[in-house]
Amino acid sequence: MSSGLFPLRRLVVPSACALTALAAASILVPSDAQAQQTLSATASSQPAPAVDPMLYDGMRYRMVGPFRGGRTTAVTGIADRPHTFFFGGAGGGVWKTEDAGHHWTPIADDFLTAGAVGALDVADSDPDVLYVGTGSACIRGNVSVGRGVWRTRDGGDHWDFVGLPKSGAVGSLIVHPDDPDLVYVAALGSPFGKNPERGVYRSRDGGDTWDNVLFLNDSTGAVSLDMSPRDPDVLYAGMWRAERKPWTLISGGMEGGLYKTTDGGDSWTKLGGGLPEGLVGKVTVSVSRANADRVYAMVEAEPGNGLYRSDDAGETWTFVNGEGRLTGRAFYYHHVHADPEDEDTVYVLNTRFYRSTDGGETFELIPVHHGDVHDLWINPTNADFFVVGDDGGAEVSLNGGETLSGVYNQPTAELYDVMVDNGYPYRLYGSQQDNTTISVPAFRGNNNLRPQEGWDYAAGCEVGPIAFDPDDPSVIWSGCYGGIINRWDRTTDVRRNLNLYPENQGRAPKDLQNRFQWIAPIVMDPLDPATVYHASQYLHRTRDGGQTWETISPDLTTDTPEHQETPGGPIHTDHTGVEMFNTIFAVAPSPHARGTIWVGSDDGRVHITRDDGATWTDITPSEMPRFGTVNRIEISPHRAGRAFLAVQRYREDDWRPYVFRTDDFGANWALLTDGTNGIPEDYWVRVVREDDVREGLLYAGTEFGLFVSFDDGARWQPLQMNLPASPVMDLKVAHGDLAVATQGRSFWVLDDLTPLRELAGAMAAVEAPALLYTPRDIARGRAAPPLQEMDLNVPDPLPDGALLHYAIQGEAGPLSLEVVAADGRVMQRWASPDAAAGGGGPGAGRGGGLSTDPGFHRVVWRLRDQGSGNAKVPPGSYTARLTWDGGEAERPFQVLPDPLNPTITQADYEAQYRITGEVAATAAEIRALLRRIGAARDEAIEIVAAARAADRDVGLLPELLQQMEADVAPLEARLDPPDRPDVPVSEVPATGAGLVSDYGTLVGYLNSGGGYGAGGAEGAPTAGGLARRADLDAAWAEVRDALVPALEQAIERFNDEASRLELEGIGGGS
């Protein structure tokens, strides 16, 4: 398309000198140590923790899925390692593949303090050097901010924080091709307010210090950078005025546009020559490696929104394409990438992935696995090799896009919420941004080939939320943006849309009858599953399955007119429901009293009704920040008038944590977070939950991690352990576990909260060198790893058995841990190396021994009696006993019947245990006899050999040894056929498996946990199993009655001859 459509005007820009001076005035030069100090300044001023973290920090979260990729906004690769690529998730951290996308591994989880990644680049001169800029510059409504720039020098094994902690979002990052310490960063700045840490930064020392080489103002940042392949001192930067508010999105300003430097960033010039003038929004740029004079730019402007091309290194520009499919929603897309081998090939990324081979005049669609495409890296030595990042993850192609790797190998789902049912295994339900709602099991069953078999849809769309009766999730309610709500009957597979008032959302919020937020609440009454609530600015209720709705509240928001104009501007509007403001954001019906409902709005109001909506009382805390969003309301499971609020205001650039508590239905509130009592001052809180067993034990999910309070919010301390630094969107305490929904790393479960509950009680004050936590009750039934096909990505497994937890907080000396039955018999014993050296009971030292290192430890007892042939123990009462030098602790727990096999009786379990033990004892008896035979044979051989070596008379000993073999070996072979590696298989006599093997097979049949061919053994032995036992016992008696006398007589004859020769006999006899 000709640029003549838009008459050119002379563009007045500041001189290079003026821009240089402006940049110099904003130089930021922190050392690495100073940068680290900036990141953790608030942490150093936090109070001493209520509980020593060493007493619990060995606890571990399990990732339970889904392996369904989430939004990826940064990708890169290594040119001379063509199968190695990297991606950065919008909340999921940094990942690496070395097999072209078949497997991905997180490589920075132990280092990064923020999960949102905006840019990645590998140093061409040293591919083990990789820089990561955190904070995505694709600033959609749920965007997460970054915490600066990180660097690795060893391919990702170790990372260093190298500064720019308040850069907010990093749109691009470029490493000099010949110098891995020279790096440029395009810092957009905070997406939610003005700040000076934005623009183009340069470091010449690997990030130890930074120069802000291009700074325009505190509202306009850099979103895009590219470097000339001909001269690395030539760079282009897209500058963008962008800011989000809860009710709008600002994209565009007079200072924005495309800038160029020819001296490595010392001075910059704003480019014109055909580019839009005046009000300009987002600008991205890409230089062709095939021809450094060919430069492409996507420019947001009206008129002139679209793709521009320059053939003279930016001096002049031609507008070539303004198709809507390429230019829509510039703030989220508007990405351009030049092909490295052909100057006329260029890619534009939008809702789909497009390629032009005629310089941008026309584009073809390249199908990828998911829509909403954000980044592309093309191997500069082979343009057929590339990686693309979209809202479904990262996809690799080795054939120019003909085929791509999958996205079902990336557990980077962005989840808004988590709900939990009461099934076994219980399931986690959530709404995955850019995908669908989904539910996954807390742990996999024994008979699944692949994890996807356990996934299920949960109604609604990507935003949800989800509501159901946890005791009967056969009916699920969920929603979508624009007030959509639907009810799915899973038994009939009928899903019906039941909107309160179907209304086109494409108008100003002030003109809508109901203002439904992007994630408008949908909540089922916990005391009446037939009652479901939905919220706009009003609270709505249905009691007839959605056929009719009644509005039971007035407008419970501030109803501020200036918040209800069409969002967007000054160039383009964007109205999807994300910017719908003055809405109810949280609804919490009481689990204690019918008709009591707590409601919080996204603009800082809290109300309660205690008469089923007839009247409402404003109970907003006096310390509520202006227009603070009530993100979650948690009603205490312990008391009706007790509740917690998690309030966030980050969308107005207020990052402070706000958690409130009331104990009197909102008459009074206490602020539990002030930035100095454990949760840092810049960690906004999204959710708080109270433990359902221990009152005052609180869990808080923040933008940068998870925290716990053991003293009702007086102090907070990290509960992060192995949980990646991803925003914690929601939490549920259920079934003794903590379920976690993250924005970028799928679902996680912290198994068994008992240690935390006991530490919140009296346990933390115990001064013994070792602490033993009470094991939670454990059900029979799960006893084997699930079946699975090869080469699958699978969730972290739930440990198979009872979880025994202890902590070492002093010099404990020799340590032992036992599981003891009600009758006092030891089922299994573990011991530290120094204790195990002195012997010990069954299982001592098993699994590498018992650790005495300071801190928290876990041992798994697989519900077996080591003293009875590893038999499965029956349901009943058991005790864990921890013994140390000078002390002992005991904790009782129960082994419960298999909940999936309710027909199995206690007598059945007892019979299984008894018979398995008896069969195992017989097998042990056979093995003992075989050892006795082997020892006698070896001794006899040694006696004869020693006598001959001493020139002693051996008499008839050789003949007696041969006679022993002749009398014993045939019977021995019926127990255990000899290995004959020197004889062809075809010539080995068909002696069968042998009784020792047969008994082993029977024990497995009676006691197995399951496996590839056979299911698990639960309950009384079958008739076939009992018949097989009888047959084997008869065969064993026959062999034993012949073999034992034969062996004894052979030994007696041998020893008599040895005695005559005055030689030592078998067993020391003479």
C-alpha cells in the first residue's frame, strides 16, 4: 500500500544532543550488590518469624497439572545448537528444551523472584550467557509485573540478579553479538503508573551497572529494540506511552514513536520520513539480517495503523499494510519479525501467526496450536528453524511452520481460581486464562495411561468462575465475560446458557443495565446447593436452576461515573470486560448461617446482609485504600462473625499488601499487613485463607509467593519452599492439604498440613532436639505407581503410603523411627547410620537411613510389615515412634479401609495380612534351607581344597562330596533350579520355576500393589489363591521331608570322614 495515502509532514524532533542530555540526566548506576539490596530491602526489616522455618521448610508442593501451556511472551534459541530453545512464560518462569520442544525443563525456579518474563536473549559470542528481563510488556488485564533483569553464565544452572528492579515490564533485550557483557534492555516501566525506571538501558559490564541511554518521560517507555546486523552500534527502539487502570487502558502519546541510534546508544534520533506523526501508540521494530537497510515497523496510530517498511535504514518509510487481522488490539499484539535470510519475508504476530513473502504487501496464515501470538525467534543460520510463543505456550518448528511441537508438555497454565470437591481422589477445578475451565485429580489413579485421562471440562470459558456442590459435582455452574453464565449437567452432558439479562457488552459501561466484570463472581450457597449467586454491580440469585433470577441488593459499588466510560484511548478503545469497573468482585455466603452473605467490590466497598438480602450494611474497613479491589473474602470456618479480606490495589500502582480481619461481622476490622510484619511492602495479596482445623493459622497468596501466619496475622513468614515464583491466584484448604492455583505454573498441592497445624499450637515451643509430627490417617488402596505410556509429562506423584514427618532442631544423636502396631510389634524401623550400626529391627536403615541433618524431614511408610514378609497391614491403630539420644516421642494414627472398595471387611483385611505373612514365612523357610545347602556345599569344597593344598590325605571326602551333590541337588533344584549360563537354553532341563519362585509369585498375588499386567490385591485371598497355596504347601512338604534328611545324612557322613582324617568338618564339626 502506498504511503501517499497519508500526506507527509515535516516532523520536529529534539536534536540528538538534546536527547543525549535527557538520557544522561537519568543515568542509573547500581552495583549488583546494590541491586540485590533493592530487591530485598523490605525483607531485611521484617520481624523474627513466629516459628523457625527450619521446622517446616522441607515440606514440598506437588505440581498436579495440567500440562497445558499458558501464555508465553518471550522466546529465543541458540543458532549453533539448532534444537535448543528457551521460552519465558507470562507467569511461568524460564524454560529450556534441547530436543526441539519435545521436552521442556524450568531452569531458573530456584533464583527468579518473579515468574513473569518479558524478554530473553542469548549471547551469540557465548551461548552459555543468557539474560532474562522480567515483566511482560503484553499488558493485558491480568498482566504480572517483573522484578528486573537476571543473567546466567552457565546455561541456566545458576542465575544472578543484575538490576533494574522497578523496570516493571521488559519488552525486548539484546546482547551485543561480540561482547556478552554489553546488553540493551527496553524497559516499558510500570504498566500501572508513572515511574522513572523506563526507556532504553545499556550495560557494558554484564549488568553490574546500567545507563538509561534513552529516557523520554516517566510515562513513556521502551517496548521494542532491534540491532543492525551490519553495525551493532545501530539500534532502533520503539517508545510507547502505555498505562493500565482498573477501568481503562491508555495507549498512545505525543512522545512515542521509533527512535534510532548510530553510536551504541549515546545519542538517539526520532525517525519520521513517512511514519505517523503526533499521537503514536505501540511501536515494534525488526531489522532484516539479509539486508540491514530493510527495516519493518508495526505502528499504532490513526490514521496509519499498521505495518511500515523502510529500505534505507529508517530514513524513509512506506505504509504497506493495515489489515485488521494484523493490527487489532495493538497493546497486546503488534509484533513484527523480519526473516533472517530473505528481506522480503516478514512475520506479523496477532491473534494468529502471519507470514508475508512480498515485503508485507500480502500475508498468509501459518497455523499454530493456539491463538494470540506474542513472540518469534528464527534461527539466523536456517530460517526453517524457529520457536513461536503464544497464549498456549511455546511451539518449535524445524520445517518452516509445516509442523510444530506440541503444547501439552508445559505445565504453565494461568489459573484464576481453585475449587475442590469431596471425591476420592478429590479434584481441583479452575479457570485457565486463554483456554477453558479444567479439573484435574489431586493424584493419579493406578490405571491411567496418561494424565489427560483424568482431566475434565468444568463449564464456562477461560475466566469462569466455577461453582458446584463439593459433595455432588455432577452439576457445575460457570461463566464467561459479558455476564455469560451456564449450567452443565454432567450426567446428561447438557450445558445451558442462563444469562440474567443477555446484553451486548460493546457499549460504555454506564449504558449497560448490568456491569459484569471479566471474572464476575458465581457462587453456590454452601448451605443450599439449589441457591446460586451471580454478581454485577448488584447481587443476583437463582433458586430454580437459572430459569429466573432475582436481584437482591442495590448497587453495592461506588458507582463512579468517570469509571464507566468506554475504556481505551486515546487512539483505540478496547472493551472486553477486563476494564469493567464499579462491580462486585467477591461474594461469600456464610457456611454458618443461612441468609448471611458478605460482598466486596472492586472499588473498595464491603457489605453484609444477615437477612437474605432484605437489608444491607456497609462494613467497609476504615483503612480500606481508595478504590481497592476486594479480591477474596474468606469466612472463617471456626466462627460466624469472623472473616478476612484480601485487597489489592496494584492496578493503581499501589503494591502494598492489604489483609483485613474482623471478628464481629465487620463492625471492626484489623489490618494484618503493614509491610513490616513479614509480607514485604511491595507484595500485593490476592487471597487469604484460614486453616479449617487450626484457628489463627492463615495462608496468604501474593503476587510473588505464598506466606503463612501462625499467630492470626500478627506476623507472616514465607511458605514458598519449592513453589516457583508465580503469582498465587487462589488457595483452598481441604482434605488436610493446601491447594494452590498459580498464574503461570498450573495447580500445586501441599500435602498434609499437620506439621503447620501443630507448629501453630504447642509444638513450636517444644525444646527437644527432635520433633515428631502426628502422621495423618492413611487409606489402604493406593499401592503402586500409575500405568503410563513412555515419554510422557506427568504430574508429581503423591508418595505411596503414610507420610511420617519429623524435624531436627538440635543435637539428637543416634536416631530411629518406628511404626508400631497396637499389639506392640514393630512394623518397620528406620535408623540413622550411627544407630543402624548397632543392629535394629526390620527395615533399619532402609532407603538410605534416617537423616539427622537440621531441618524438616519426611519418611514414607508403605503400609507394610517388614517382619511379616512385607505384608500389607490391615486397617487399625498404629503409632509412629521417634527415638533420639535421651528422648522419645510417639504419635498415633490410623490406617483406614480403602474408600474405593467399601465391600471389603475388616476380616478380609486381616485374612489377607495373616495369609500373606504365612506364605511369606514359608518362602523365607525355603530360602533359609537353600542358604544352608549352599553353605554346606561351599564348606565341603573349601575343606577338600584346603587339605590338598596342605598335602593332607583327603580320604573319601571327594567321593562323599559327590554323593552329597547327587543326593541333594535334584531336590534342591525343585526349590530353585540352578543357573546354567554355560549351557544353551535348549539343553537346560525343563525343571520349572522352582518352589521359591512359585511362593514369590503367590506372595505378589496376595499382596501386590498392582502393576502392568495385574491389578492390586485388596481384601481376602481368592479361592484360586488359597488353592494354589495348598498345592505349594503340599509340594514343599514333600521336598522338605526328603531334602532335610538327605542333607543331614550327607553332612554327617562327610563330617565322620573328616573326623577320621583329623580335619575340620562342615559347620565346624570334627
